[in-house]
Amino acid sequence: MESDARFYRRRANEELAAAGRAVTDAARDRRMRLAELFLQRLQASEARDVLAECGINAGALAKLDPSAFDWAGQRITHDA
């Protein structure tokens, strides 16, 4: 099974590559915003892992890594 950090890093790289291949500015901007979201998730995931290694309690960890439902609220919309 792929770790969270590896998944987020892979998806960010895929979106950055897709942004480089994008034909329109709007498509490039969407891909860049998606890459940014995956990089934010990567950063939160890595911070959570470090705190867990230090023995920080689960309540503090939950604040650093919101659920996927909270993250979905940051959906990217296309300004047409």
C-alpha cells in the first residue's frame, strides 16, 4: 500500500507535469492549484508523522490533518 506522503508527492508531481503540458491558461492554473493542494496535504502528513514519532497525542494530530471531507471543501472551481 502506498503511504500518504508518497501519494501526495506523486499526485503533486503529476499535476505539475500536466500544468506544463496544458494548452490553455485556465487549464494550467487549475493544475497548479491542484498541485498546491497536494503539496499542502503532503506537508500536513509529514508534520503529523513527525509529531506521532515524538509521542504527541491524537487530538493534536487531528488538528493538523483534517479529514478528507474538510479538504473537499477547498474544491477548485473554474471561473468562466
